[in-house]
Amino acid sequence: MTASSEKVDILTELAITREEVLADYRLAWESRYASLIGRREVMSGKAKFGIFGDGKELPQIALAKVFRPGDFRSGYYRDQTLLFATGGSDLHAHFAQLYAHADSEAEPASSGRQMNAHFATPIIDRSGIWLPTSTTRNTSGDISPTGSQMPRLVGLAYASRLYRELKTLHHLDAHSNYGNEIAFGTIGNASTAEGMFWESINAIGVLKAPAIISIWDDDYGISVTNEYQMVKQDIGKLLTGFARKPGSEDGYDLYVVRGWDYPELLRVYRAAEKNTRANHTPAIIHVTELTQPQGHSTSGSHERYKSEERLTWEREFDCLNRFRIWILDEGIASETELDQLETDSQAYVENVRAEAWENFLNPIKDEVDEFGDLLDEIQVQQETKNSLRAVKTSLMRKPNPTRSDIMVAAHKALDVLKAEDVLATRALADWKRKKWTENEHRYGRHLVSESPNAAIKVQEVKPVFSENSPIVPGYLVMNAAFNDILGRDPRVVAFGEDLGQIGDVNQGFAGLQARYGALRVTDTGIREATIVGQAIGLAMRGLRPIAEIQYLDYLLYALQIMSDDLATLRWRTAGIQAAPVILRTRGHRLEGIWHSGSPMAGILNLVRGIHVLVPRDMVRAAGFYNTLLKSDDPGLIVEVLNGYRLKEKLPDNIGEITVPLGVPEILRPGSDVTLVTYGAACRIAMSAAERLGETGIDTEVIDVQSLLPFDINGIIGDSIEKTGRVLFMDEDVPGGATAYMLQQVLENQGAFYALDTTPRTLSAKPHRPAYGTDGNYWSKPNVEETFEEVYRLMNEANPGKYPIFF
């Protein structure tokens, strides 16, 4: 058989042309050179850090060939070839991100906020308008924490099942083509040791969600071999228990393929994609015998921990080397042709790099020149002039100046000029403030929505009561609210532990699964991290999930995903992605260490970017759900755990009421002391205020309602202006959320200057809440303790009138 006929046979078998093979070869080498040159740029000081996908080029090219419009990727920072192949990124953006170019045109994935190889494609525009994703190849915003891409993959895949099986969603064709999409996950072998990987694999299998998960296995996790990563040193062997049996809908289709075998990679990915798209069953592709030619990142060298034998093997079995050998063996191209392709690829990448560097540096140099011109215009005495010239010269001599270098120089110049009273000095100070603000916006915008649908912009709709409004237990208020929500918006799905069949442990969803079906009101396993991840993925695909974490204490299982993924999503993509997730939980007072915690400060400080709402009763909780559903922001609503059996009047307009964010409510006007609290502690505060009133102390009680955002109109500060005294009270640990509230009011609202006495905080004890009635009483603030703290404030102001009697 001639070389020519062999060539035709293999290409015909693979249903691929010679031109496609050579295009793949060129793309692979362009990606490889991008990695090699990227490392050089870091070592030269032009970039801060580099992490690359070298060694993984061929399997990613194979994956890209089956990645269709409407599909989603949730991956990690080795996927640059995949993104180049699917059009989700390119070489220009690659180098712009490496240089941290804070320009959305040059670096659209994060506008310079993320290190290189962290990708994102637009699902909203920067004004907040949702874009059609059913006609584009989509990448959810990458994050670095290992394994953290997996929980959101649960929701990205499960959305396809919902779009397919819920006819009420079929009209949403901008988000889905009747659920025919696949969610592609990628992960490194070492990260499969993470609990999030196993939790996500289990959840996707249980949900029967169409995902294809690729495991890039190069035998190492930085310097640690598979021997220390997993039993049997082979993740593929551990996953065999998930294998789907013939004829069954349960489990995964499992594939193993060598990462340097180009034709077999094409066959495996085509088979997996065909089966998953047709049968909507998940698949795992274990890609073995991969290499990582430059080691983990630019922070170290893999020669330090790999043996010479291993390094020799890696050089021989590098996927590009094997690809070249295969092309030559099959007679697809000659050595001369391949040499020329490699030379052309390297030249192209170098040209793109040079252009990207100039595009990054030139605007900064323009600002350096602008600053220098301002200094030249300042007319001062010669000695001062010489000092300014020295500041300018020092800045101008920097070969690669940064904007922070300019700010440092401006500060030095203003320090030199502090004794001068000239107009140009004020002009320089104004210029510095302007640039400071520009850069704050450059790096700080889009933490929360800035669109017309931002939660902060939702107008209040007060509850309406009539003589026919029934007085019912709080859980029936929630039940009525959720019934209205599910009835009016088919995009809403609710899920959580015990949420479906029994309607949650406090009956807020009682009977709603029977009414709306198990796909809309759904039980989950005990898997908090992937409950949140499931919500993130669903929200990114245009649905409106309400995800329940059964108790506030259990939120700790999901806090990392909330913090690293959900809270940062809009910010880290500079406004091109969002996940308007609603997280529901309940907390504060009940019994025991793990059912009555209130870890609010930990939550507050880790989830900036998520609204944190703490309604005191179920009517307000219902209002917050309605507010968030009118918005495009994520939010956490903490319902009062001991409020479900307390009686409330059910509003006639339960489906319409909204509670504004960041607006406290004055529950009891007063003139002597301001008592600030929220949630379950409001009842304690009101009871204490009544007792204090009997002693002649007029206490103003304020319910914060919303911790993030916090008192945007300064209502608490205004109250302190009137009373001159304040006590912040809640159930968190000392120095927790009470300290946060104190800082917000005293520092941000300037209320310090209105105080006549020392501001005080009253919180729970530093230990967890003890079990039982007495344990609870001495673990958390009670009416008597609150009374005494307020009374001490009055004693400090007027000890004669308010002598200590306790």
C-alpha cells in the first residue's frame, strides 16, 4: 500500500481533511509557543506570573471539535488551547491577560483582574442585559481554587435537563435549544482528590445531567505524584463504580484515552459527545499519559522533582512530538512543511505578543507624559523645581512604568509642593484624585449589579392588610409566598435537603412539589457545596434558582464556593457574567451547637458581592424574595428559625410586596438610646425596650434588615444624632457582626461625633450556643442582659438619675 493511499484511508476513517489536520498542528504549536513566550515574559519582569496549558494541546483540540453552540465549559487554568480552538479567547487576549491589561477590549475575560489562563465569555453585556447563549460557545468564569469549577458544573449540566423536560421553559430559546446542550468540565488529575470533585460527580450522576468531564492526567500535582493523590494511583480505576451498565440510565459512560494519540482522541470525544447529546447521560474521559513541559507555573521548575527518566519520557511522549511523528508516518505532510508551520507559528505568536505589549504599555506611558507635563507647568522657586524634576526623572527612567508608579510619583510631588500655594498645585491634586477614581473604577466596578435591574433599585411595595387578612403561623406566610413565586415565574426552581416531598423541615414548601412537579420543587442529597454550585450553574443559564441550605450553621460547608465563585463572579469577569442565585437558609435561636449558630461576620466578610438579608419575620422574608426575583443580583436570605410557628398577619398582596435593600426600619421610636439589631434579636430588643420604658428610658429600636448592603441612607446615624447613644446587639460572637455594624455607622456615617457616651456592642458568647433553655440563655443575649447594657449607657450619662441596681 502506498503512502498516499494510507493517508487517504486514515483521513477518511477520521472524517477529517489534510487541511484540518495541519490547521490543528499549527494551532497546537501556536498555543505551545504562547506558553513558552509567556514564561519568558514573566522571567523578564514584564508579567507577574504565568500558568499555562502546554502538554494538553491535543486532547483540547479534540474536545473543541465536539463543543457546539449552546454548550458550556467549566474548567481550569490549563485550557488555553481549548479556548483558542473554540473562539472563546485568542492570542491577543492571552498576552493582554498575562500583562494584566485592564482594558475590556484587549482582555475581555476579566479586564486585567485575573491571572492568565482564566477565561470567561459574555453571557451578559456590561449594562446587565442577558445575551443569547444558545447560539454561542460559552465558558463560565474560571477560578483558581482547585476543584471549585466542579460544583457549578452540576447546574450548568442540569439546566439542560430542565430545559428539555419542562415545557414551560421551551420558549426560552435564547438560553437553550430544548436542552440539547452539554456542559463540559475539565479538571487536573490531582484536583480529583478534592471533596468537591466527588460531591459533584455524585450529584451530576444522581441528577442524570448531560456533562462530559475530562480529566487531564499528567501524573503530578505540582511536585506530588499520583501515588500520594489517590488510591491505586489511578483516578480512572477509582471511578469504575460510576460506570453505566448497558441499558441503564444510571451512572457515567467511562472512557480512557492517551493524550498524545490524535486519532484515538478524535474517536473518543466524538463517541462521548454523540452518546451524551443523544441520550443525555454524563460521561467521564480520563486522558492519560500527558505531560507538563514547563512544570506547574513560572513559580518553579519541574526539573527539581522529576527524575531524568521521567523527563526523558516526557520529551518523547510530548503530545506535539507524537502528533508530528503521526503526521509524518501517515504521509500527511513532510518534515519541511511541518518545520515551516512551526517557524510561522512562532513568528506569528511573537508578533502578537509585541503588539499586545505595546497596546498595554502605551496608554500608561501617555499618562506618565501627562503627569510630567503637569509638573513642568508648575511655577515655583528653583529649589522646589529641582525636587519636582527629580520626581519626574525617576518616573521617566522606569522602562515599564505602572499606574501605581504614577500615583507614587504624584504623592511625592504633592509632598514637595505642600508648602506652596499655587494654582498648579491644586491642579495636580485634582488630577491625582481623578486618576485615583479612574483606577478604583477600573479595578473595583461590578462587585454587584449596576444595571437597571440591580436589587438596590427595586422599589418598596408595602404589605396590604384588610379585615379579611388571616393571622397564620409564619410557615404559612412562606408557603403562600413560594406558591405565588412558582406560579408566576416558570424559571424559578427550588431545591434543597427535604425541600421536595415533605416541603422543607419547616413546611415552607409544603404541598408545592405535588402542585408544580419534582423538577421545580426538588429534594437533594446532603451536599451543601453542590447545592450552591447547582444554583450558580442554573442561574448562569437563565433560570432563577432558590437553593436551600437547611440551617445557617450548614452554610459553612458551602462558604468556599459562595466566596470564591458566586460572590466574585460578576466582579472577576468585569461585568460580563452573573448568577442571580437566591440562597435560602434559617438560623439563630433554636437548640444546640450546630443548629442555633449565627456566624454572620464570617459570612459578611467572605461573601462581598452577595446581598445578605436578615428579615425579622416571614412577611419581610417574603418581601426580600420578591425583591431579589425582580433583580439580577445574588442574595442570601436568613429566615428566623423560631419564627415559623409564630403568628403573623398574611398580606393580601403577598406576591407583590418588596422590601428595599439597605433600608433599616425603626420599630420603636425613642429619644434616649439607639438600639440596633436584626433578625431574631428584634424580639429581644423590643421586649427590653418595653422594660426600659418602665424605668423612664426611651429606647429607639432599629431593625437593620439588610447587612449587605447596610443602611444606605444613614438612618442609624440620624438616630444617633438624636439620642447620642448606641448599642449594637446580635447573636454573633464578640467582635463579629456587631463590630461590623459599629464600623459602618461610626466610620462611614460619621456618627462618632454625635456620641455622648461610649458606643457599646452586645453579642453572644465566644463559644458555640450550649444546648437547652439555660444553655441558650447564658450563650446568647437575653432581655435582661440587653436591659442592663442600655441602662449602663444611661448611667454613664447620668449616674444620679440611673444608679446601677443590678
